Amino acid sequence: MRKFKKPVILEDVLVESYAAEGKSIARVDGKVIFIEHTVPGDIVDIQLGKNKKDWADAYPLQFKKYSAQRVTPFCSHFGVCGGCQWQMLPYQQQLVFKQQQVADNLSRIGKVALPEMLPIVGAEATKEYRNKIEYTFATRRFIPKDEFQQLRAEGKAEDEINNMSGAAGFHAKGQFDKVVEIDTCHLQEEPTNFIRKAIVAFAKDNGYSFHNVKAHEGWLRNMVIRIATTGEIMLNIVLGFEDKKMQTQLKDHLLGLFPQITTLLVTINRKFNDSIYDLEPETLYGKGYIIEKLEDFQFKISPKSFFQTNTKQAEKLYQITRGFAELDGTQTLYDLYCGTGSIGIFCSNKAKKIIGVELIEDAIKDAHENAALNNISHSFFTAGDVINICDDAFFDTHGRPDVIITDPPRAGMHEKLVNKLLEIAAPTMVYVSCNPATQARDLALLDAKYAVTKIQPVDMFPHTHHIENVVQLKLKMPLAPEGV
């Protein structure tokens, strides 16, 4: 018979400081303990999870005293839906912790010489800042503990409560088949909440089915809504199967209620996962895309396009990136992981030539269209792996890079790419990262030839622990031979 270890519970633990990834730190008898859902100054009873000799993970069982740093969260779903983990912290304190996170990662992981870090660039809008948001439709909704107890007190059976169906919201943490039903999400401006509620109400009134993950059946699966600063709105409704009559009924209903929708699409997803990047959306109304603007540059955003989800902060991020590139009109700029070409295009007025490289072919198609949309003729975008593309023949045709901008995904750059960049040895490099930990790892490798000369964190996602960071690197001067 398997024996289970008795849980380790510690009482009256003082949370001392912020760690990273939304966790805080306490120290008990010399052991470092990483605790979820707490902030420095809290005093809590905790239960240990993973428990090693020198460190442990833990979660709070009871708060004995709340930190003086805490504020009242503005969202009724805080702590349940899993998003916006830092609403209990004043925004200025969030920025302090994010700056600290970047500094800690670069110094502890990177271990390279660093200049003084520039102050983090905070967001002016800390609510309704996302231009894209995705909601999930499900047959079962997550019932928070307090609500569950209230329903039981009203005489409802457990099976009846768990099978309350037809909800739209966000996946409950650790429960793939249930969603947290959202009343008002503050991440995106209206009419996003009104549209979501209208779809749910219309589906229930007409007997349309919601997706059941376990049974892999049901009609309504997801909705993705994008709202651009230009005022254009694109709604993509993801369905489990095709039914033209039902699609037309839903389309007419939504356009009647929300004439501000400029593009309405449906995507039929019969797969067992929610990814739609290998599927083709069908345009039911409008031109099939929206136009977003950064400064005076326009960008076409299709339903499957990647675009920074905080437009106003993306503009600041790109301005910093362009400034770190120190372009004067004479340089050839290489934009690696260029996506739809947004960074390169944003820098185009100050570069002699823009070369964009990206693995995803659909993104390169968008990059070509965005270059044409902005009348940029001195750009070249190509799909493929930098390691294979950037050889002497490519440089003979397009020129060697004077400046490289790299904006990799959270995993950072592959070591082979880092070695390729060391081989290319462009005089200036700008590294844009959404994960300072992997950025620090890559900076340690780049230290063989590059010095970090500027560091600028940017907060793209208020009330979360995510942080962007921009680093400027300069090619080190070769050492003079001995005796010279």
C-alpha cells in the first residue's frame, strides 16, 4: 500500500521579497521558500509543495496579516480566472518589482558586465489595453468555492451544479474542461464584453450547443476579438462544425446589435486542440482584416496574424528599439524573427535597407503586404532559418548587416543562432525580449564578442508578472597584439 507523506505546514511566515514569475520569497530556518499569490509584507500559513533541502515551493492556506502594500483589486474575477495576478499591488509597485526582475535575471543568469539600467517604461493605460482577446465557450463552467457552497445551501445537488452549462470566459486553472464565466473583463474596451454575452444569450435562446472538450462535440468553441486604435473591430468565431443556416442567423443577429463590427469571420475547427493557425477562416462580413497604426505606419492584421497585443506600449517599445539601433540612413538593418515586419517597417525611415527573416511563411506574406501598404520599397522579407539563409551569397546580394534587431519568442535564441550572430559580427545589435531569463542566458553567450551598452525594460502587460526588455549590444573592439 502506497504511503503518502504528511503535508508540511508552516505558520506565521513573513513574506520578505519578490522573486519572479509572480512568486514571492520567505526564509524559514535558512530555507528559501517561493510562495504563490502573496506579496512582500504578508504574514501567512503555508503548505509546502516541492520540498528540497535548500528551497521549497508553497501556497498560502491562510492570511494572518495582509501587507500594507496591498490595494483592493478592481475586477470581480480576481484570483479565480487566473489572469491579472497583480491587481492587489499598486501599479507603481508592480513596476518596481518588474525592474528588479530584469536586474536579477541579467546579473544572476547573464553574469556579464552591465551598464546602469534605464527606468522601466510604464503604461499610461493599465486597463482595457489589449487589442486582442480570446474567450472559450464550454458546456461546463467553473464554480468558485463560495458560490458552490451557496448553491448547495439553496438545495441544488452537486451533479446539477457541476452541469450548469453554456458559459464563455477563460479556462479555469488546472481544469481543461471548465471555464470561468466572465461578467466584465477589464483587459479590452467595449463592446468586447457585450458581444461575448450576446453570443451566449443568442445560443441559449436558439438551442445552439457549446463545446464539450471531453466528448469533443458542440458548436461554439472560441471567439477571438481584435479592436484596433483605428476603431476597426474584427470578430472571429471558432465553431466545432459547419452549419450555414446557424452561422447566418448568428451573423445577422450580431451585426444588428453591433454595427461597429467591421469584419466578422468564422473558423471551423474539428480538431482536438484549439489552435487555428493551420485552418482557414471564412469571411462572413467585411474585408477579412483590420488596419492598426503605430505612429504613421499602417499594419494589416488578418485573423491569424501576430501583432503586439498592447498597441500603445508597442509603439513605445518600438521607439526604444529604433533609438537603440542608432540608425542614420546609411545602415543595412536585419530584422530577425521579423514576424509580419512591424519592427523593421517601424525603423524603415532611418535605414538604408531593411532585411527581414522569419520562419513562418504566412507571416512573411503579411510583411510584404505591410511594406506595400506603407510604400516601403527598400525592404526584403524572406521565410527561412537565419542559420541557413545568412551566408556569403546572401550577403553579396543584400549586404552585410550594420545593425541586427532580434525579437525571439519566450524560449530565446537557439545556441546555433547565437553562434551565427557571433560569426556575422554586426557592429550593433538590439535584443528585444519578452523573457529576461532566456535573454540573460543568450547575453552570456554573446559576451564572447559583444558588450551590453544599454538596458530598457518596458511594461506591456500591467497587473501581470510579464515584462519586456530591450538591450543594446556593441561589438567589442579587438584586443591589440602584445607589444603594440
